[in-house]
Amino acid sequence: MKKIIKWGLIGFVVLIVIGAIAGGGKSGNQSSTNTASRGNSQEKVYGLNEVAQDGDLAFTATTVTTAKSLGNSYTLKNAQGMFYVVTLKIENRGNKTATFDSSMAKVTDDQGREFERSIEGQTAKGMAQGNVDLFLQQIQPSLSVTGDLVFDLPADIKNPMLIVKGSVFGQGTKIKLQ
């Protein structure tokens, strides 16, 4: 009996994952259709102050600043490379409350490396300046939130791209940071 319950639960979880991937959201499917019609070789890359949409969320990177350290005398954190602070506006264009998890944002470079946000840099900056942290930020329909994402990147990075997703299963969209 335990084996039946165990396999039933595993099958249920697999079905949920397959359904979520296959469902992926109306906009995600539309985006992949548009990419396919362009031959996949010309994926749209957005610049600063351009609206990039993935699913129901629209993203606008308004500024990018760099710093060797962040914080104040109590929270100072030095970067291993260089801190990139991306001010990001996120607008919910859907009909339901959306939650943006900052892990749905990463930076890639021309060498194919991927960088997650710097929790230490984010914390130092947030505690010193009281800025909005985008970690698990809820956004109501037709409203937006603006906050900073901090990444610790190599000082000599070439062509850093912010990739943001409108949901965990979103396709993602690219925003050029330099």
C-alpha cells in the first residue's frame, strides 16, 4: 500500500510539472512563436529604458551603476569583482497578483557564464539606503514596483545581459547592461 501511495504522489508531481511547462503562460507561448518565425537567430535584446515583457510582467532597467563596495560604515561589503546595481521597474500587466522572485533574474556574458544576484551586496546596499529588495516582491495587477538588483561581476566582463523571467517557467527576456 505504501508503494502505491508513493508512486501515486510521484506521478501527481510529474503531471503538475509537465502541465506547468506545457502551459507556460499565454505570452510565453506567443513569444516562442515569434522567436521561431524570426528563425531563432535574432532574439530581441532590449536596452536601458526599453520595456521588455515576459509573460504578464514588463521589465524596464532604468539605470545601471557600478561600485567596488556598497553599504555604509556598518554594512560595508567589498565586491569580489565589481558590483553592478541594476534599478529595475517591474509592471504587472496581467489580471492576477504576480510574485517576482529575484532568482528569476540573472546576468550572462559573452563567454556564456551565468551570475546570480549578490545577496551580500544586496543586503549591504539595502540596509544602508533602505531600497526596495525585489526578493519575493508581490505586484498587484496594473501596478508596478521599482527596486535594485545587485550582481557581483568580474571587473573585465564583456557584454553583460540581464535575463529576467515573468514566471519560474517563463522564456526570459534580455536587457543589455552596457
